[in-house]
Amino acid sequence: MTAKQFLLTTLALACASLAPTQAHAQTFPTKQITIIVPASPGGAIDLAARLIGQKLTEAWGQPVVIDNKTGATGIIGTDFVAKAAPDGHTLALVASSHAINPSMVKKLPFDTVKSFEPVMLTHVVPLVLVVAPSLPVKSVKELIAYGKAIPGKLTFASSGSGGAPHFSGELFKTMAGLDMTHIPYKGSTLAHPDLMSGRISIMFDTVAAIKTQIAANNVRALAVTTAKRVGVLSTLPTMAEAGLPGYETSTWGGILAPAGTSKATVTKLNAEMNKILAMPDVREKLQGAGLEIGGGTPQQFADFISSEITKWGKVAKDAGIQPE
């Protein structure tokens, strides 16, 4: 066989191998799409999934079902998608706990990076540092000074061990040099009564979950955790502006497909979801719930996940948290 014949044969085989993938992407979706939400209904990722699902149905004419598979900080639902057929019809809308779990769980049933094809970051949820109204502080600097004056007496609540609110408290504890005790709850709203009554000192919570209590003056908000101020709480400074430069956290949501899903299918999903997030009614609903709009390419989301795993891994190490 001549070199020319070899190249032609190789090219023909390559084209043949690509044909099924391209054909699938052109016809995709061919049946119902299921978006697994590894959390209970009503939260940020559930809201985003339902908005995106509705718009996908309108665009492609195939039903989109939202299936809430809760448990183990998202691991149960995410594992279901890791083991699903890699055809784009089963997706996960994961939260930031996906990038924290490697620091909390010694043996996950999947590889956080290799078991998935990132599709898109859907949204970012700013957190707010709030304190009990009885706490005699009105700024981040005053809180740090107060905490140092009573070492070991401050407590911070979270929506559960291993989530961004928990790790945001651990990061604050380390950067501010405070001795605080973590009190995990099964959901942030369950912690609100204890925070309002003063049984808990402080909390990092999502804007969506805590903004009603802030408006009612049931808790005192000191700062937001993102690099920029948040529209619905525009008078609040960022943590950096409030005196803790370099502090930046958030929780977020994003779409993952099973590893092996074709690049063409991932690209098609990404393009349609970017269109959806640009729709005025979708933006209004997400921003009204305290969510910042995401978007971007699959590669950008992949890079973001990697950076989050590194960041939260360092927080866990500095806090002395060992995976179990």
C-alpha cells in the first residue's frame, strides 16, 4: 500500500467513525431528556433546572423531566448521571458541593472530573455574611475584633457539612484568625430561628434564602462574599471592601453530562442553554431569586470546576478537615 493509499484509507475510516456521532448530534434529542437535580426541590439548582427544562422543551419539542435525587451532599444524584448512557438525554445540574466533595469524602463512587463532560455554568449564587441581631457588631471589622476578644465563643451555622456555606465559614475563620465552632443544620432555613434568637452567632447563607430575613431586620447583614456587589443587596459591601481582601466565595450550579457524551452533543446543549440564559424572562426570574446569570463554553466550565476543587481543597486543609 502506498503512502497516499494509506492516508486515504485512514481518512475514510476516520470519517466513518465520525458519521454516527455527527448524525446523533443532528438528530439529538430523540427522546425525553432527564435533568437530575441532586438536591431537594425549591433551591437554586432546582429553580435553574426547571427554567432550563421548560425552555428546552419549547425549543426542541421533547419533554424534559426534572428528577430530584437527594442525599449525601449531591453524591447520590450525581452518581446516577455518571453511570447513565452518554447520549445527552440524562444530565445533572450540580451545585458547588460537587467540587467540595473530594475534600470531604475519601472514596467517591465516581471521579469528580473524569466521569463527566462539563456542559455549562448556569448560575452563581452569592452568599451573605449575616449575624444575630443581638451581636454587638455592625461591620466585618467589628465582628473580627469581637471574635478575637472572646475566643472560642462564636458559632457559625451552615446548611450542612460540605457545602459552600460551611466552607465559606471555614475560610473566614482561617483568614480572620478566629476560633469559631461550626454548627451544621439540615438546610439553611432550619438555622434561621437559632440565628435570629442569638443561639447562633453568625452564618453564611445564600442571598435567595436569607434576603427575606434581612429585609425584616431579623438578622443583620454585613457583607456579600462575591468579588462584586450584588444587585438585590447593592448597599452591602463585599468582604474585600469590608476589610478582608482576597476573600471570595459563592455557591453555583452547572450542567454535567456523562463522560463519553459526544463533543457535538455537548456543543449543541451548550449553545441552546446559552440562548436560554439570555432570554429576558429567564434572567428576570433567576436574578429575582438572587442568582447571577452564568453561561460560557464547556471548556470554561471545566476550568472553573478544576479551580474550585483546588480552592476548596486548600480551605479544607487549612481548616484541618480530613475526608471520611
